[in-house]
Amino acid sequence: MYKVFIVDDEPFIIEGLYDIVDWAKLGMEIVGHAENGLKALERLKQLPVDILITDISMPQMNGLDLIRSAREVHPNLKVIVLSGYDEFAYLKEGMALGIENYLLKPINLEEFQATLKTAIDKLNESKVMLNEHSIRILRDNIMHRWIRRQIGSAEFRERADLLGISLNQPYAMVALLRPERPANELFDAALRIIAGQTWIVPFRDMDGDIVLLYNFDDPGQGKERADNIHRLLIEGLQSFKPVRISVGSVEETEGQAPESYSNAKKAQEYFMVFEDRNIICFEELESTGKQMKAGVSVDWAEYAKLLMARNREAMLQRIEEDFERLSRMEGVTPDDLHISAMEWIVRFKMQFKEIRHSEEPGLFKDSLVRIRSAGSIGELIGVLKEVADKTMESLDHDLKSPVVQQVLNNIHTSYNEDLSLKTLGSLYNIHPVYLGQLFHKEVGESFTEYINRYRIEKAKEQLRTTYQKVHEIARSVGYWETGYFYKQFKKYVGVSPTEFKGLSSE
């Protein structure tokens, strides 16, 4: 059922719209209303909405400004304008924003219903266009963004509803399968085994791991059911050996599920330590003391910053100070220190992969062998320093990499496509934040500034040399939201695209 939101500063108009149409018969429901644009925008940030019906002339924020802002929250929003003003300027700007219709008050019921049906047809077409492969890619993308806290709740709910993703139970737990053969084959096989299990949301993340998100109402029963699924997977995926499943913690679905994902990621790295196991649970690592006893006293975020900045001196000093402090703690045994050192190696490996989006398994695996055989605190510290040093050295090589030139080539040849540091980072196996830093260092401006400037230059060429409409040019250079194109054009050129086109033709 498609969701409708109404905005009008006249209460009787809103009341009339509730009654004038049999919304349920059309397959629609009114999910809310507001008397001005500002209040509407706040509500739209919290609600999944398919169709916006709005007045133009309203206090605080007019309808046109509302449409621009609402499209940032709901890019595929269908909009119908109701207005008491038969003004060409309003109509022209509304059409530039891609509205479905501009209807004058009092509303012609027949025309209004026809417009609603047209909007529904377009929404239906957009769903039909999503074939199975596209849906899988979109599910992977939306779930990866959600589990990494990279998407707002309103946008997620809108996308989840479109893609049939349901997370309506209070608790969540994540399990990961890391394929050693092509991920598609393992993913397809895993999907066959869990077919019909609607409480499981399967997807693949940007690292290539297969993610199973369990959603349940009872933590104890949920974990037990998940354990049964894991046994089925281990048994059913024997042709893909080794199959290794790491399990995160049980968390509240709303807001805390990413913690379970992060913990499952960390548990996955411990297969490097426990090579004979096929399932590792994060909570078991904690309860059996396989994590560092004093892990809470180590600022891992600071280590990540030092690694990203490649601050060798500060990094090596911090390792020595922290590890010596641990060794002096009361009751710490040699086994505890070896386990602590392994924790450091796991953390370095995770951070390296987070930055580079790739691995150098030999570097970290060899260090684990040396950790196990180390006979003194000095040896343990020496191994950790060497790993840190080699990790930063490997990251240093990226500064001499042609990757930034490849990104520039991508921009110059595909500027009209949906380019982002995230997609390009995935393409070149580099973390998007790290890629952004490299780009800014070598080019002298941010990725966003560069691509916007390049697109605007291409738009200027077309405005001077073609008879295309402004919204057509906006799309041809990579801006699907005309309002955003106007904003960027004026920022870089100083005048609007329409004014520039007029000046160019004089």
C-alpha cells in the first residue's frame, strides 16, 4: 500500500482530502499531514512516504522549497501540487522539480484521481523494473549501509519497504561467512539452505562477506535457532570447505544491531588464531578469556588514528607503554600476555583491511607464529612493533600508487554516472575515507569539490552549445535532482543555469 502525506495551511482542505477519495480502494493510505512546510519536512524525515500532496503558498516554508528538501530525504517521491494561484512561474518551477501535476483549487475530483492513478502506475513500474539481480544488489547495498550506520532511519524504512526487508522484532544477531571461493556460489548455496526462514535477512557486505542478520523476539530461543541454522550450513556447505562462521552478540535491533556486526567481524579474524574451528562466537571469546583481559584499558580508536596518520614514532611508543603496563598488572600470566599480543595482531589486521579494503595475510599470520613462540615480554613487544611498522610501510606505498589517476580518469569519462568515494573505493579495494585523503593530498581539493566543478564545466559547455533544457543538461552531467544542480551551478558560476544560458546567447 502506497503512503501519502498531505500539506496545506487550510485545515478544511486537509479534512476534505481525507474524505474526497477512497484511498484504500486505490491501494493508498494517508500516513500524516501538516499545516506548513517546516513541520511537514520534520515529519517526512521520520516517515516512509511515496506521494506528497502539497500546497504552494504556505507560511515558514513554501511548497517548492519543501519539494526540494523532501527529495533529499525521499529521492523517488512523487509530488502533486495543489494551489490557489494560477501563476506560470509556480507552474514552471514545479514542473522543473518533476511534479506529477499542478492542480488548481477547488480541486477537480476526476483530474485529481487520474493524477493519483498516474503516480501509482509510475511507482508500480519502478517496482517491476527491479529484476531479481537488481533487487539482490539493492538489498546488499541498503543492508550494508544500515549495518554500518550510513543511512538515516526514514530512508532505510522507505528502501526496506520497497525491497521487502522486515526487521520488526526487538533483537538482532549477526553471523558472517567469509568465502574462499567465489562469493556468488557460496551465497546461492547458503540461500537455498535457509530458504523460507523469514526471520533471517541475508546479504553481502562491501568486504565480500556473507552476512546473516537474525531478527527475533526472544534472545535465548533466537540464539538456539541460529545455532541450528549454523549446523545446517556447516553440513550443507561441505563442498565449500573451509566454511567458517563467526557469530556476533545479541543486541537490540533498533540502533544496536551494528554492534553485533562489528563483533562478528572481529570474531571472524580469530580463525587466524584458532585454525581448527569452523564456528567462533564473540560472546564465547569474552567468556573464555580469549580476548585481552584488560582490553577496556586500551584505546583502540587512538591506535586506528595513529595507523591512518602513519605516525610511526607515536605508534611504537604507545605499543611499548601499553604492553608494559599490561605486563605489570596483578595476576597477569604469560598465557594472558600471549593472548593480549594476539589481540593486537588481530586489531592491526582489522584496521589494515578497513583502510585498504584488502588483505596481506602473510604479514599477520607469520607474526602470530612468532607470538606463540616468543619467550619474553621484550620479544612480544618487538613482534608487535615490527607488525605496526610493516603495516604503515604498506600503507605508505599507496601514496605512490596510480589509484588517484585512475579515479580522475573515472571522473573524466563517467562524470554523468553515480560516482562516489564508496563505489570507487570498492572498485580499487581501498577504504573510501583513505581514498578521499589520498585524493585531497594529490589533487588539492576534495573529491566532492572536484567532481562538482568538473560536472559544472561540462554543463556550461552544453548550455553554450546545445538547445537542451536545463533539467536535461543536469541529468546528462550527473545531477538527477534539478534543484541541487541549480544550487551547485550558482555556487561555482555565480549565476543560475538559466541566466548563464541567456548571457551565452547574447
